[in-house]
Amino acid sequence: MATSVRKIRNSNIYRLTSPSNDGEFFYVKPRMTDNLIKAVCTIAKYALGSFAVVWFGNRTDTNDLDILVLTEEVPLTSVLQHGLLDISLIELNQFYNLAQTLDPIATEPILTGILLDGDIEWWNKQQTDLKEIKPTPLISQYLFAKAHGVLKYAFDFSEMNTPESYRAAWANISYVLSYACFAIHYGSNKESPITLKVLRHNYTLLNAFWKDYSGTKRSPRSELVLSWLQQTQSFLRQHSTCS
């Protein structure tokens, strides 16, 4: 089964080698055709042991393909990336806990996602249940704590001074600012959870970062990463003190 899954994966989801230069890595934007959906779900089921598979985020041809795979057992890894395909793996009970704390790792797929494989009645219930969760001071504190924790990782990566570490730091900054802005928003707004897209329109710094991030996600300049690290740290300090 592993061999057949690998063949499906390589032929339908992404390509690792250039036709003109064997062995050269390059990114190919896959499209969510019926065959691709089938391939993703096959990999998730037989290679990852999926309970449900969700396609979420900004579903356009100019963005990564963000896939959430929910499993009934703790996965061996939390992230799989190949080209522009990003797969997040979360154990089911952990997913429920993240949703209860309005962690965007869970709320974003529920609010923006399309169920590719799984029980549709179960998925509809997740969407209904999420709308019933109202922000509390404890949720805001939790999100601020997550922002501080991820910021430390971002600084640690930036100090390694390699292209790979700067990409990792860049990605972590996106999480820090998102967590911080969600914390601020839920600290003063008690309505139902919102998406990252809506949040960006409400916070100038987050929106400005996202414009830089979208254009340089795969190869950020070190100066840009370090500049945003300082801005992010100052923003977090300012609002954590006010919370």
C-alpha cells in the first residue's frame, strides 16, 4: 500500500523534479481537481490514519493548499509540507480542546473549511458547536500565552542564521501576530469566533505583515525577518501589559 500511495501522491499532488533537469526541486501549484482530492484523501486514510480531512483557508490558485488531517491516534508528526501543499495533523481530542479555547489552529478550519473526507453530520456539528463558544478572559490569556511561546521559537530560529531557519522564524511570526490579535479581539469582543481574514482587516499591523509575508513566504530576507521580529515583540509587550 505504501508504494501505491507514494505513486498517487507524486503524480497527483506535487512534483519534486523538473522535467528539464532531473533532481532539481521546484514548486508546482496543484489544483483541487477530483483526482487530487481523491489522492489527498487516500494518503490521509492509508498513510496517516485519518478520521477526517479538511481543506481550509484561502482556496485560490495563488495560495498554498492547506489541509487538516484529524486522526484518532496521536500522529508521529504535526506538519507535512511538500511544495505548496501544507498538511497539518491533529489528534481528535486535541482538536476538540483547541476549539474550546478558540485556538485558530482549530477555529480556522472549522470556519473556512470544506470536508473532503469524513462524516458530514459530525462536521456540521463542529461548526454549530463552535458558534456557541463565547470568548472569555481565560481564552484571551491563553492566546497571549501561545503568542509569547511562539515568539521565543521565532527568535531561536532567527539566531541560527540559515535560509531554512529564517523561513521557520518568518512562519512563526505569522502565528505570533495572529495569536496576539485574536487575544486582543476576544478580550474586547464577546461575539462568535471570527476568521483570520476578518481579523486582518481589523488590525493594521497584522494586515501589513500579511502583505509582506504573502510575497516572501518561501524566501524572506533576513533583514525583513529581523525587522518584523522587533515590531512583533514590541506589539506583544504593549498589548500583553494592557490585557
